[in-house]
Amino acid sequence: MERKSAAGNIRNKERSKKKFLDAVGKILKTKGYAALKINHIAATAGVDKKMIYTYFGGMDGLLDEYIRSQDYWSNVTADKVMPDVDDGGRKIIEGMLQMQYEYVFSNKDAQKLLLWRLAESRKALRKMTDTQEANGEYIFKNIADPHFGEHAEEFRSVMAIMVAGLYYLNMYSSVNGDTFCGINLTTSEGRDQIKKAISFMTSLTYENL
């Protein structure tokens, strides 16, 4: 009986945590980041607000976990990246940029996070940025830097433009319009053109630096 009770408590805890995390996403999408208050989150989740402190240690802990669950680059960790020594990480870099593009397009929560980060200074959002940079640094130091040598900083600069550009295209198509430079970013044909451009620019970078 004790085992069943313990298992039940764990399931209840996970269900309640998911309700809180889902509530954060729902509020972000419907009312915006300004409405992320403990009482509002608890009411939306239908769970006692005390459980936010019990499960997450408070509001910052809840937001940390929500952000970590939705942000693409926060989840690109060392154990998921396997360097290809034969091509200097070219396939890995191209694949990750392609996946970032599709992930943000299909994830409205991730889009709201990106917009929120641009609009407000907050500890949890700063932590997301720091995590992204730490994960990116692993990729650069262990895969790209050894390949590009004295041109490593030039490669990083190209990647900064590509990552930021892909973020912007997705947010633009989601918020203000579907066409950018004559490419319809909401159609599979248009998005395929952007992905071909990712491959093209990655190839040029590896061939010319």
C-alpha cells in the first residue's frame, strides 16, 4: 500500500507541475508576460498557489523550468552533440539551424519567450540567455573553433547573424505578416526555400573561411 501511495503522490506531483507549466504558456499566449502573476497562474492551473513554492521554490523556479522546457538552444546540450571530425561540424551546424527554424515556427510558446526576452529584463530570461550561450560555447570550442582556427571569430559572427535572422523570420511571420522578401514564410514551399538558403550559407561559410 505504501508503494502505491508513493507512486500516486509522484503522479499527482507531476500532474500538478504540468498544470502550472501549461498555465504559464496559456497566459503568455493569451494575456502576455505582464499577466504572469502567482495568483493568476494558480487560478489558471486550478492548483493551490502554495504548490508553486513546494514544487518550484517560487516564481523564478517555475519560470526557469518553463523556459528550459520551451527554448530550443537551452536543450542543445553537450550529450546531444556528436562532433563529426571529418567535416568540422558542418552537418551538425546545418542540422541544428534547420531544426531551430522548424522548432520556433511550430512552437508558439517559444515565440512568446523570444518576444518576452526582448521586452523585459528578468532573472529567468537572463538565465535562458546564459544557458544558450554556455551550450553554444561548447559547440564552438569543441567543434567549430578547432576547424576554423584563426577564422573562428568570423564563423561565430556568421552564426550570430544566421541564428538571429531565423528567429526574426519566424516571429515576423507569426505576428506581422506572412511574406518577407517575396517569400511566403507560412507555406511549405517558402519555408523550404529558407532551409535551402541555410544549407547554401553554411556551405559557403565552410568553403570560404
